[in-house]
Amino acid sequence: MAFAFVLVFSGCFNYVATDLEMLPEGEDVRVILTQAGFQELQATSGEILNREFGPVLEGRLVRAEPGQIFVRVPVGQRQAGFHRTTLGQDVRISTGEIVQVELRELDRVQTGLLVAGGVLATGGVIHLILSDARQPENGDQDFEPEIRSPFSVGVFP
């Protein structure tokens, strides 16, 4: 159920191009780098970024300083019982090596359509179940529902 929820609602987000100065800290971002910037990032960040990321990095903006930004990029997960934590690596990106920065935003129209579709599908299933439950198995006889109490008190002689 949780997996289906994540699959459905992960599609409700879009990335919108924005100015570097307008980015609030702690927000999810996508950073598109120049080829030279990506090669510098590979050299300084180690093996983890080499095998999983291209010139497009997705992560959370940790902080912005003059001439550079720090983005926490997810590199793995740790699980203890039911609790799962995403492990991240903070990477420094020179602002001169950034082609574009995009901010992750909720798409309200797509989200509304998905929720409305889910409600309609659920209502349809419930309607089918209830309408089938009220039909007698033998159509020639009058159907009277038998109503029973879930609790009964037995009296023994």
C-alpha cells in the first residue's frame, strides 16, 4: 500500500527552473552542471557519485555561499527494523559550473486529478460490491435480508 502511494504521488511533482539567488535552504532541487563541473565533482566526491550520477544532480539544498552551493545528494539507505533512513553526501558545487537550477514543486492540478480518480475508482468498487451483495442468488424468490446482531446473549435452561 505504501509503495503504491509513493508511486502515485511521486508523479505529482515537477521541477521548475529558478534563479540561484531565489532558492530557499532545505528545499529539493535539481542542478544541471557543465561537463567540466561534473568532472570536477567526480574528482572531489569519490566513487559514490561516479557510478550513480550524471551531470544532473538531485538533492536537497543545504546552504548557499558566495560562489558556491552545497547540495545533499542521496547515496544510499540504512534500515533498522521498520525505520529507513536515507544517507546523503554533501557536495560543493561552484556556481560558475551550474547551467540551470530547478526547484521541486507540487503540481496541484495533476495531484487533484489523481486523487479524484482514486476516489471515483474506490467508489465504483464499493458500489459494485454493495449492489452485488443485495442481489438474491435465485432471482425468482423475493429477497429479504437477514439482519443479525453481532452480539448475542444466550439463555440456557
